[in-house]
Amino acid sequence: MASFDNLALQYVVLEDEAVMLGLAAQAAKAIEDAGASRVAVGNWAASIKLWIAPGLDNRGADPGREDGESGNAITRSKAIGFLAATLEVLNKDLLKADQVDLLIGFFGSMFSNDHKAGITPAAAALKQLATAKNFKPQMGVKIVEDISKMKEDFRLQTAATRLEVYHLLLRLVEDPAIAGELQHKYGASGGFILDLLALCQHERDPKNLMVWFEIIKTLVAEYSPSDEVTDEAFKAFSNYFPITLRESTTPIGVTPEDLKGALRKCFSAHHRLARLTFPYLIQRLDQGDSMKVTVKNDILMTMKACIENYDNTHTGLMPFIPSIWNSLKYEVRNGEVAESVQGAISVLRAVAGKLQDDPPQLNEYIHMVFRDSLDDLSEQDYVKQAGQICLAVISSSAQAFVSHSPKLVDSVIQKIPQFSSATYATYTRDLLDILEAILKARQILVQLHPDHDELLAAKSATHFQNLFHKVFLPLWQNYAAYNEGPELGVLQAITSGVAMLVSQEIVLADGKRSLLCSSATCKEICSLFAHRLLMPLTLSPRDAAAMVGDVDIGLQEALSTVVTHYLDGFQMLVAATTDAIQDRDWKSTGKRSIDHLWQVICRVSFTGCSQLPHEIGLASAKKKYAPLHHFMTWSGALLLLIESFLAEGADGDPRVVKLMVAGLHHSMRCLQDACGSETQQVNLHPGGEETLDWASEMKKVTAGAEIPSEWLRLLHRHHPDIHDQVWPNTVEDAQSIPPSAETKATGSSRQDVFPDFIRLSLFIVRHLFRRVTKVGHDPNGKTVRLADELGAYSEKRRRAILEQIEKMAPMIIKTLDARSQHFYELPNEAFRLFRNCNIAAPYWSVEEDGALNFLTLSILHGLWPDAMTDLYERDGIAQTLLCNHAFTWSGSLSRSQAWIVALIANKYKASASAFDFKEVSQFWQSRLEQNMASYDTKIEEEVGIDIERVLSILVGAVPRQEKAVLPLIPLTHKVIGLPRMGDHLAGEIEAVFEENMYLQTETHAVIKPLYKQWAYAHLVKPMYALATSATSGTALSSEELGSSAEESYDSEKLKPVEHYTTAIMSILTHCPFAIYESDIDPLVSMILTVLRELIDIYHIEAALLLLQKIMRNDAAALKHHLRAIITALKEEYRANLEADGGPKEPGTDWQALYVENLGAPVEPCDRRYQSTNSPRPDFGVHTQTSRPDPCGVNQRTRETVLACRKMVLEMVGEMPKRFEERYVMPFKGDMNQFLDSCCGDPVRELRRVAVEAREAWFALV
């Protein structure tokens, strides 16, 4: 047997917790090995007598020595801790009842005899003993009594010690057996409760309060104290209300909300507290404006918790309802803080909810509320509050709503003015909002209680059925002519209220669910809203322009909700829209009419496709509709409109055709958002060896449901083979489709609808591709050409149509997984364009200005690399495109051709059958080296075509860090140094780093996270040395660049360095600062070179952007260049001001200029890069963007000039805070004078920036 004395001694002496726990485990094992015999347990308990005896009789240390007493206290605590740690790992079921009793007596004595040392370990030990098998309830009572003996000494203990005691108490009072024994011994008098309340009354530690509040809650809720004891308990916890927590830099693990919640549980512990709680809380609430909002909200939340948790409503709630109502009605009626008002309303709703099992009392309560509130519906100042109160109490339960909603609805209807008036418009809107809220409450109750017969019965909703004709329609007729002012609020309330009315459901006599409104009413609503929606087309352009305010009445959202429940309504809207478009003469229309057409197309797309049809709409329709019916109806109508306008040929308006295609795109986007599957990948592969059959795909989409007539006409005209398979068998298919498909046709989830949406959208893309192309013939066989109808349009207009298709297709294709893309043969279709023709060189269109390349690009854009493996077979399409210098258009690569090459280079994936990408690099390396060896101006155009192809390859391959292209980079550097071609490449090389729409991870492009760092090391870093060596070792210092001397340098000599500098500048604008941080010194010299020399304004903008980024990230690197920087910035500002038409030398009387220009119009100060994210299609041609040649100031763009001036002023204004005072003080005088003149800038925004900069310099002392 182990020596317990030795183990105890080591435990007391050591400090390593792991070793100490090991010693306790050895002691526990020794006890267990001895079967917990009395001898073993006795020896173990006696092992600490050396340290305990002096502590128990207050001897063993000199009474006059605090150090000795403190040392004994520490060792005694550790000694008792040895026993507690042993109990923690000991199998306590081995201890006999007398042993447990003896140990409890020993540890319990610590609370009386050893306040300084023994309480923490004794409490821990007792908590362990309470879990022993032979622990008796009487022992728990003794522990509680021992703890109570501490009295005043308890509050002198540390917070950690008190927390240990609280946990022990909570463990004991929560034990049902101990609770029974305590109540048996003390009865209702609860003497031990009073002792505990006195013991803990001074507690302030947050962690301890959390446990103490839980103990009080248990004592009040689980025991049966007398009223006197309850009063004392209430006084104990209510003294903490409202509770707060001091802010602390050290996290304590308890938040103010935690404390408030724990205290709230004390108030709501039991209904015996009601007689104390409600008067106390109401009295605190009625204190008035002196109360903080947070305190008031705490009171309201506590009151609500009490109402919800008190069980006996007859004694715990009903006696206090009148006082609660009298207090809270004024809080709602006159409250100014929305949060407090909502808190009061939630309390009133909680009262009604608590009374729902007592209908007489509930009715009495609601009558009391109505009696005091319904009259307020006549008061404009209180109508909203009255409606909120009444609705809160009747919406607490389905039965309350059924019984009392008719009276509330009738009261609201009687108060609605039946005339239009600006004075009463807001009042009318508030009343309509109440009606909508009532309808919304009914809808929520129906969802919560779908089987509540009385709520869903038609007879219980009769007061709602006439709302449209009795309220909404007359008001609509009165206010429909208004386009601005508060009357628009009434129209918005009407539209949203009508939408909520249409979405109401009832149960018919046969048990089927149906819409509350009749079909005739729904049809009338759709007709009314559709007429308003189509006004931009049905009115004259001038009158339609006056309807701008119409967008603010929520018409689209309302009509979308209506047609979601009443499906036939969308067919009416589409038919009306189609007629309105076809009735308009578009041959001579202006931009305003085109704008109105796009507005209507977007509205109809949103109306029909932003929500999936509701189940009630699918179930109550006469025909069997698929969830995609709205999308099919609208897309079919748009496709037929495209057909009709294309048939007009040159007499038609291609702008309208483009808008129809854009409408298809917009509707697809709306439905994708409705499905919530924007990032979802879909597997449409049928499995097995099944081949693609578009008729089968269309059958899957319709699933035997009703096919819109628009689609039937389209299929009959352009896809007769599919029409003959789908249409005749629709009825039979409805009976033979699998159960899963049948379920899908009658109401399916968003996940079920989305695959069919992709199938249908892919078919639409296929149809558009086939419609804008035709099969031609050349010596190699069949090929694809532009359709004759598009050929009749101008190059600009037809390209706009094709670009719109290009934007739409990737959105659908990218959602397919690689296996599905391969199943639909999309990689090959990128070059066949869904036509039965040869896939032969040149693989892309070189005729009709290469227009069809946009279609090829749109498919490649969304493909997975794994789906394109067939393209990369040796001597296949990809290798031919990448390793061939022919097949260009007009002597150079078009934008679409360049991106086709880039995408193929980016999505390359090595495989056994694929060519090696090194072959691509070797081909162009050999060709460029050959051309560079014999370079002269005669072959410069040929070199230019080659470098365009190489640049496209780099744009695609660099993001995936393709090492095979590294040999091409030195050749690229050489081309940049050429006199003419180098200037072009220097401006375009940034495309390798620039963010673009084609290389995005969401469209499955391969982009490695650190590719910019990799590319910077290989592509950019060598150009620093090249820029220096290009001047034959003559480097221009920053002081030379900052001098005012009017030196002119040899332009031919500076041409290469200008090219390299331009390339570096343009690239680094697309890189994070951390990438080029180590090369700041040479970069600053380049920036100053750009600012000093006459270079293109876009290059100056890039230099300023980089300089600003460096200053904001590492200003210290610029401190020695400050003079040159300031000189360059001042000169740049003056040069840009002259280019902008300002005075060559701005006057110093800036105050006069500033006042004179206050009324000047605000000019745009944005960058030249315009946003391309607008949902509206671009009517212009998307031409290749290239930087203009270095030129005079007359060709600079206005926006870039302003942006440069603004950056100059921003950097100048930031200098005082970016640099130490000793560096900027020498320039204070010059900068104040310079900024004086800048404060007279012709542009208001720049004047503001200049004033702020001047104030920053003035602040220097």
C-alpha cells in the first residue's frame, strides 16, 4: 500500500499541477485496491493532520506574525486540496455510508473553523461526495446548514472561493431528494432559505451572480416558501434590478445580457411572485421620462417573461391585467422610441396568448383593448398605434383572430376616406397598412395552424372577400393619376395590400384549398395592374416620361405576388405586353421609347420570374401547370418577338432584338435568384450510355404539364422534330410520367425546379445560336455563317446582339458540371454553334468581321477544364489555335479571338492524349526569334500579329502558373523595347494581371492564389534592369527629375525606357502593394520620370495611383524624394488644369475664385473605367480597348484629367500626416501658396479636397 503521508507531503510541497494530479490518482488507486477499507480511508484522511491541526485550534504560528499564519493557510489549503483531488478521481461508489458521513463532517467543519484555508477545497470535496452512491439527503441538509454557519465571513472570501460554494449549493438545492428533506425539516417557514439570503446578500461578482440567481430561482420555483420568505427572496434579487456591468478590458465571460437574462428568470420563476413582480415593474415603468430606454426595455422584457412563464393565470395574471393595460396603452400611444413601443406591444400580445385557453377571459381582455383603442382609429396622430395594439391582441391565437378580426376590419374600413386628398393621404395610407397587417397576420396564422378548420373556413373570411371592390379599387381610381407626393404612399399601400389579399387561402366544402379571391376578382386585379405596368408602352413617349414616379409604388412586387398565386394572370400580362410591343412602330423611335421598352421588359421579367409559383396556384389552377410555366410563357413570347423583328430584316430595329435577348437574360437571372441556386452545380447526365435527345430533354421540363402556346408555335416553326414528339403525347405523358416527375409538376422545391430551368435555358441558348447562324459551304464542306437577317444590320448593331447572347450563355453553361457539359457536347458546340457542320480549321469565324466568335467565346467561357479534354488532343482544335499564326481578321486578333486563345490556354489540362504545352511555347519562341533576327519595319505588322497571339497565351497561362511559357517572357521583353510595336505592347501587357470577366473562378478558370507574385518575379522584375540599361547606363536621379531646368532629352534614346516604364506602371496598378514593396526605390524613379516627361495621360494616371499607394503604405520610403515628388505633383496639377481649359497660371486670389465657382456645376471625378455591371444592355458596340498614342492635351479624356488632379490634391493633403514634421516643414510656404491657387479649381469636388489639404498644411506648427 502506498504511503499516504508521503503522497500528501509531496502534494503540498510541489507546484506542478500535472504531477500533483498524478499523486492524487496514486492515492485513489491505493484506496480502491484496498477496497475502500476503513483503515485505508482513515490513513488517507489522517495523512494531512500535520497541516490541519494548527489550523483547527488556531495554534502553530505566532499570533503576532501574519507571514506564518499566511504560510500555514496556504499549506492547509493544499493539504485539503489533496483530499479533494483524490475524491475527484476516486470511484466514490466504494465509500460506505458512515465513511461518507465522516468525510462530510470533516469537510463541513472547514466552513466553521478554517475560513482562510479550507473553504475552497472543502467545497470541491463536498461536491464530489454528493455524487457518491451512499450519499443520503440528510447529508445534503447538513452541508447546507454548515455553509450557512459562515455568516459574515462568507463575503470576506475571494470571488473564486464563493463561486465554488455557489456551485455546491446549486448542486444540493436542485437535487429533488435533498429538496424534499429540506422542506420536510423546515416546512413553509424555510429557515435555511433566509439563512442563505442573509449569507449571500452582498454578492457583486458577475460570475457568482449568475449562479446565485439560479439558486434563488430554484428556491422560489421548486420549494414552497411562505409569503414572508417569498417576500425576502423577492427583495434579495429585485435589489439588483436593473442590473448593469462595468466595462472591462479583461474578458470575464459574462455579458450584460447574460446577467439580465439570469435576473429575469428570478422574476419569472413562479406565479407566487406575481403579487410582487407586476406592481413593482409597473411602478418602475410609470416613472416617466427620467427612465433610460434600456431600462424601460428591460422592464418590458421582464414583464413579458413573467406573463409567459407564470402557470396559474387566475392568480398570476388576471388580477393584474387592468393595471398592465392602463400602463402600457400610453406607452404605445405616446411612445417615441420604436423599440420600447414594440416591447410594450409584445407584452400585450403575450397577455392575449396566455389567455387563449380561457376564451371568456380572452374575450373580456380583447373587448377592453378595443374599447379604449378603436376610437383612436379616427385620430391621424394615433391611428397607427391603435392598429398595432388591436392587431397584437387578436393575432395572438387563431381563435382570437377568427372571433375579433371582423370587428377590427369593419372599424378600419369605416374610417378610410373615400376621396383623394393630400391632407388625408398619410392617414389613408396608415389605415391601409393596418388592413395589410391584418391580412399578413392571417397568412402567418394559417401557416402556423394549417389544420385549423374555423380559421380556414370560407365563412370566417367573408369580411375579407369584398375588400378589393369596397376599399382598394375605389381608392386606386381616386389616386391613380398622382405621380408624386404623399399620394404615392397610398398607391404603394394599395398594391401591397392587394397582393396580400390575393395570397389568402381558404378551404372549400370538399376539403380542397383555394384562393380567397374569386378568379374574376384576380383577373380584374391583374388587368388593372397590367394596364399600369405597361403605361410606358401604351402612352405616348412624352406622357410615359411623366410616369417616372410609378416605380415607387411597388407595382412589380405586388403583381409578382399576385401571378404567383393566380397563374392565369401572368398569361394575361404577357399577352398584353406582346400586343403593346407589336402595336408600336419601332422604325423611327428614339432613345426614350427604347428606354421605355427596356423598362417594361425588366418589369415583366421580374413579375413572372422573381418567384416560383405558389403551391396553391398550381393546385387551384384549372390546368396542370409546371413550376416553370411563367418562365416558359415569357421566354416563349420573347423568342416569338425576336422572330417577328428578325423577319423584318433591314426594315426592323436591331435595338429591339437586342432588348428581347437581354430580356431573356434578365428573366433567367431572376429565376435563378428565385431558386437560390446561383452557385449550385447541376448534374444533368442521364447516366449509362444514353445519347443526347432534345425532345426527351423538353419532356423532362414539361413533365406532362400544360405547354404555353408560345412555345408550341416556336417548336412547330423551328423545331418540328421536337414538336411532333412533345405535343401529341402531352396528355399521355401526364399519365405515364414517373411519380417523382408528377410531384414535380404539381409543386416542387427550388432544388427540383432548378435542373429543369437549366435544361430549358440551355435549349433557349441553343435556339438563339441556331437562329443567328446558318449553314454555309466552302471547299472544306459545311461551315457556319451569320444568318441573313443579322447580315442585313449594320456591323455595330449585329455585334451588339451577338454580344448580348455572349453575356447570357455562360450564366447557364457554368452551372453544369463537367460530365453534363460533355454530355451536351458543349466543347465541340463552341465551334459548331449547334449546327451540323464540319469542325475544321480555322475553328473560328474570320468572315462577317469575325462576329460569330462571340458565340464561341460564350460557350468556352463557362466550361470546366475537365469537360474540354477532347479539344486538347494532339493535332486537335486547341493545338491548332495555339500553334498557328494564321486565321486572323483584318491583320490582327479581334477581342473575341484573343479571349478564345486565352481561355483555351487557361483551361488546358495535361493528359495522356493531350499535346504538351511546351510545344506551344517552342512554336512561338522559334517564330519570334526568327522574326526578331531579321526585324525591320516591313515585318513589324507580322511581329505585331504574333505578339498579340503570344500575349493572349500569356493572359491565359500565367494565372495557372504554366512554367512552359517562361521562355516566351524574354522575347516579350525584347518586343517591348521595339520603337513602334513596343509602345503598343507596353500598354497592353497589363492584361496579364488585370481582372477581367472571362477569367473568373466562378466560370471555372484556373487561377492560382499567388500567381501575381509568380508573374511579377518573372515578367516585371527583369524590366527594372531593362529600363535602366535602355538608357545606356544613364539613370536619371530624382533630383534631376525634380529640377526646374527645361532640358529636353533625346526622344529616340528614351523610347525603350519609356516603354518599359509604361509596362511596369500599367501592370503594378493591378497588384497589391506587398508584391512590389521591395522595389520601391527604382519604382519611385520611374514614377517621377513619367510625371516629368510628356507621356500619355493614362500613364500619368497609373503613375499617380502607384505613388498614392506607396505613400499610404510606406511613406518612409519616399522621405528622401519629397522635393522631387512635390515639384512633380505641382507641375502635373498645373498641366492638367491647362488641359482642362483652366488658366495657364491660376491666380493667387483663391478666395475670390472659390466664391465665384460655388455655383458651378459639379463635374465627374471618376476614373475612366466605367461600370459594366448595369442590368441594362450596352447599346454601343463593344470594340477593342486600346490606349491612345502619346498625344497632346487636346486628346486627353476629361474624366482622367480630373481624376489626376484629384489624386494630386489628395496626396498633397496627406503629406503632413504621412511624413515627420522635419521633412515637410521646409515646403510649408510653397505648399500654402500652391493650395491657395488650387482652392479656385473650376470643379467643386476638387475645391473641397484642396481646402482640406490647405487646412492640413496650415495645421503644421
